[in-house]
Amino acid sequence: MDQNVDETDAAQARSNNTSNPILSMDIDAEKLKGDAIGSTLYSESGLLKTLIALSKFTAEDWSEQLEEQLCFLWDMTFEEDVMAVLMEHDFINLACHAIRITSEPRLVEILVGILGNMTGRQDVRLSLSQSSTAELLLSLLSSSDTLTLLQLVRLFNSCVWHVNKGSRSSDFDEDEHSGADTEVESWVSLLIDEAPALNERLSFILRSSTNEELLQSALELLNNLCCISSKNHYYSEFLSTPVLLIGLTEALHQLLNSGDGDTLNMVWEEKMERAAVHWSQTMSTFTLHDRGIDLINEQRQTVMRSFCCIFDPLGLPENIFPLNSKKLEILDSILDVLECFKRKHNYCPPAILPRLLTVLSLMSPMSDKNGGELSGMEELESEDDLEKHAEILTRVFDYCFSVLCDTETPDFLEAFGDDPIPKVNTLLSNLSKCLGTDIQKVIKIIQRHLN
């Protein structure tokens, strides 16, 4: 993957300097009370001095002193009372003005980071969705500065998460619900207008960056965006483009280390699980509308390579266990896409069947040495996960059984690659340890293919 996103030594140095100055505890608390912001010990006059400096900022004014002041403000914005004061003094417009006129990446990073901290407030999110502000922030997605992009994607993730929450929740009182509706409508309208730009800019980040944190956050943002629905439209429809699918695939393979070649012996790591969750859920949303279904079918070879990169490590007992809700979600989303293929053209990607049969053998209840039952569900903590396990196991069986019934023997054996017979016999041996009449049906069909 080309490293087109700039990650210079200066940016690396800044990445080691993202913690903000610590407020000295050697102060007279009583003296500060009259100047304190709300219930905090932060000085309002100190905050106002920083805002005055920012309001007078010109492109030549960047200094270590201003950086220190703004970093301290960045720390302060975890406090609700501080955010309220900033909104009273039009901080969003001050920040946007400084961003427009500066060429200093660190200043942009800090200001976007402060705005990101403030997105817990609905009035902030509404202000950020207004055209001039939103266009400025979206234009920053073309930045070559990785640290700025990290803060920017974090900001958008927060806003989009709240949009999804607002569109689903019925737990608001009347005033809050009205505000949530306004926020959702404002952001959805903005995102639809900016969909072409988002496609290009997010795809470029996913294709070009080698920063794992940025890739993970960008995949999460896409997943959150694709969860948006409004007026019977899914926002993923606007993101169902070849350029974005290429970006999604490149990022997934980067995070799965699939460029190393040996996916069969991978150790399943948390970063891989997180990437696979966001990638597969995004792909699942594409199956909800014709545009996405057409894209998946047009790019099915690309999609299948990604599925194999996920299934290869998950096909090992040491990786699929302990089975958890995230792995169940990955399987559930992948099945959405596989079933979409089958509905569209009665098509099953050849390489998928052996891998899915392996997952079936691992997820199915087995008999232990004493004749008891091992379910593979011991690690699942909630009733919902247990129900999800049963549902996905049924879906895996139904898909495999349907494909086995429709597949000719030469095609079945070809799916196992070179020297298929030993591989099929190993699979049969594993399936024979599983309990249930459904598994016996699968075994009989496979045996027929061997005879």
C-alpha cells in the first residue's frame, strides 16, 4: 500500500506531544473560586485571554506560548461548564477562522481536537452541521496530516453516532425529541449533499494511510455512516461505489496483515476483529438496496478475497474460540452478503464453501470423551449472544446445505484446491464429531461427492 498520507518526522514528534499541560495543584483554591468556570477550578479570565489571542490570530502568530494555551484549553473541554462558556463566546467560528488562515498543522489538529471534545453537546453538533462550517471540516479530509485526520475522523464519528442514536431513540421528552429530529435532518441533508466528496476522501485515506489507528477509525466512521437511515433511504446507498469498496478492501487487508501471504496461520488479534466487524457490517448494509447489491455482485471477486482473509484465521479453533458477540456479528454480516449473492445469481463463490463448512464444524455442538455435549457456547455471556449463536448456526447450515445440493462433484472438489480428497476427509472427520441430524445431512451429501 502506498504511503501517500504524509507521516513526516515532524508529525511523529507531534504525536508524542498530544498530552496537554497539567494544571499545577500548587494554587490557592479559595482565590480561584471567584474566577472559576462553573464547578471547575479553571479560570474564566484565563480562558478568555486564550479566546482573545485566537480572535486576533494571523498566519504569522503561531508560537509555543499559543500552542501551550490551546493545549490547556483542549484539556479543559472535557468539562461541560467550559464547553458552555466556549459556546457563549462563539468558539466554533473563532476556530474555523483560524483553521482557514493557518498553514500550521499542529494548530489545526488542536482546534479540531477541541471541537471533537465538544461534540457531546447537541448545540455544538448542530453548529458543526451548518454549511460553511461543515464544508470546511469536510475539506480537511483531504489533509496530508495524519494527526489532524485522526482528530477529524473522531469528530465525525461522534456526530454520526449521535445522528444514529437520535434517529432510533424514543427516550427523549418532547423538546429533546424535537432537537434530535432537527439534528438528524440537518446532518442527513449535509451528508447526502457531500456524499461524492466523502466517497473520494474517505477512500483515499483507506487506500493510502499506513497508520492503523486512522484506518480503524475511518472504517468505524464508514460503518456508522452506513447505519444512517432516513425517510426509507439508507445512507449506504450513497456510499456504494467502486472507489469506496476498493478503499474498504485495502484497509481491511492492511489491518489483517494479509499482504504477508500466510493467512492460514494468523493469530487473531483485537485489531483484526475490530477491522473485520466494521468492514463486514458495512458490506452488510450494501445488501439493503439495489445499488449496493449490484456493486457487490460486480465486485464479487474482490469481496470474496476479503471473505477468505477473514475466514482463514477464524477457521482455526484457537482463533474462533472464545466465541464472542463480535465474531458472531462478523459471521452474521458475511452471511448477509453470501445470501445476497445466492439470491441474485444463485452464485456461491467456490472458495467459500470449504471455509464455511469448517466454521460449521467448529460452531456445532460436539460429543466429549464421556458422551456429554460440548457446545462451543460456554464463553458466551448473555442470553442474546446464545440466541445469536443458534440463529447463525442455523444460517450457516442452511447456506451450506443449499449450496451442497446445487453443486456438481467436480466443482465441489475444485473448491478445496490442489489434492482435495485428504482435505475433504479431514473435514468429514471433524463434522463426524458434531451432534445433530442437520450435520448428518451435510455429511451424507459430502460422502456422495466422494463416491
